[in-house]
Amino acid sequence: MADVQPFPFATLDELKARWPDFPLGADDYAETLLEDGSQFILDVCPSAVSASESSRRRVLCAVVKRRMDSEQSDLAGLASSSLTTGPFGESRTPANPDGDFFLKKSERRSLGEGQQKAFGVQIADTGGLDHRPWCSVTFGARCSCGANLTLEGPLWEA
């Protein structure tokens, strides 16, 4: 994997700035999670190497906050909760019961995953075509004179 600087993607102070209710006494644990979370992001979303530093920082802080939140509170990170009063009953379903790291779809997209890119594939041999000397093929690009289209000779730039 490529070296990405800074590693981890965020500092403890940057996490605290994004989380006003940061738990007291959890500094060492949070620093460990920042390192683990940074590696997790690189493992599951390799395109994060090319993402901006600020996007990696923002996503890492959100991932670590979700992880720490799920461990601290019974009500944090619930997928659903219901309460019935007669004859009693309560049901809670945690969204992340094991406290795993995970990326939301919007976070993956901001790290560059799932973005479409156009490309082309050469399917015919055009090695013997007569291109114009100023055709962009001479400079390593695609044909600009149209010889690739006619498979006989230049179409434009005559």
C-alpha cells in the first residue's frame, strides 16, 4: 500500500474539535482507534490514497466517533427502538452491535470509490495505417486525423 501522509489521517485534537462531547479519559484509546481506523480506510477503500487530506480526516473522525459512541451508550447507534407499556415490553436493535469500523456510502464516495471514469479500447490493428505527420498518434495520443476510422488513410487534416 502506498504511504499516505499524515498517518493517522487525523490527530486527537482534530477528533475532539469535531466531537464536543468527547468522553473524558479516552485519549489513549482514541489515538489507537485513529491509527486502526486509518488503516481500515486504506484496506477497504484503496482509492482513499488519492482523496484529499481533508476528506480523509473528516471520514476518519466520523468512523472513530461511531465506534466510540457504540461502546459508550445504550442509546447511541440504534437501528430501531420500541417501547410498549401494557403489559410491558421494550425492544432495541443496535445498528453496530459489535462496534466495528464501517464506512457509509457517502463517505466511500467522498474517498473516491465508485466514481465512473470513461475509457476506450482499441479493437482493430491500426499499425499499418498512414497517419499524417502532425496526427496526435505521433505524440502517443489517439488518432486525430481519422485514419483509425477509415482504416485506409486520413479522413481529416488532409
